[in-house]
Amino acid sequence: MHVRQGDACGDGYRTGRTCSPLSDYMVYAEEVRAATGANTIYLATDAADVLNQTANFPTWNFVHMREALEWQAQLKQLSAGATRFGSMDGTKSQTWDDVMRYDYSMGNVDFNRKTVWETNIDIHLFSLTDIFIGKHTSNFFRSAYELHAGRCKCAAPMYSLDAPWCFDWGVDAGVSSDGQGKFMC
């Protein structure tokens, strides 16, 4: 399961997507459990709050990559000076592109390397799961799903809380979970 909160919650002005609480994803997890008996979830997330929400689901066993989440929190502090690209007023931003650009401009390219390293490990671990629950407007979710498909030469069962598939930037892929925003991949 991939529950993205970080920069995805702040770029709705650009993409139309919204962030969803863990409980929205767990509706689908319960369907999976009813069909398969599964009770363990690999939880890929960029938000400690999502891990805290797992306490509301005591009958599930959640596993996650602690290091990726710890680095995300540390990077947020280290890149607090990042600003939105093209911003004339210095509007602060924690979107992926703005943070990577800021780190580069500050001579902290190792921060970017570490981010890519931690992200790729988390994607790989997520790709080893049997059933996928997430949002197809997320590159992370799609990458893990595609890695899995390449390995098994199959399309694994999956639930997407937003678009049925999102394959190219700038393509209108559907309506967000709030029923109002349009997704631009």
C-alpha cells in the first residue's frame, strides 16, 4: 500500500489531486483480506502521521521502511529554504522538484543522491508485494507496479483510489477522490 501525503498534498493547484487518509485505503485492504485472508501490509509512505494512523487498525500487521521516512523528515528540515520554482515572492515549497533544485543550488547534491537511494529501495520493496493499493497519479506507485509486472510478466491485482492508469505528464486522467478535481498526470 502506498499512502502519499508530502508534496502531493500541496500540489493540488497544479494536478487537481487530493490526499486521502489511511482509512480510505483500508476500505480496499479489507476487501483484499476478505478475498485472500491477507493480514500484512507493506506501507510505503512519506508521512509519519500515516504510520500513527495504523493504530486504528489493530488487526493488521504493517511493515514499512523506517530509513526512508526518517530521511524524508530530516530532508524537510535541511531544505526548509526551498522555494517554489518561478516564485517572485519567495514562496516556500517542499515539492520534489523544488527541493531537488534547492539542494543542487546549495551544493548538497548528496542529499539528492540519498533521496533517490532511499526512494528506490522503498519502491523495490513495495514492488515485491502481491496486491497494490494506492493512487496511479503517483510515480512511486506506478513505478513499483511496473517493476512487479516486469518481474512476473503479469498485471497484479490493484486498487487505485484515483485514476485507473496515469501514463504521461499533462494528460487528464480522471476525477479526484473528492469528485471535483481533475487529475493531470
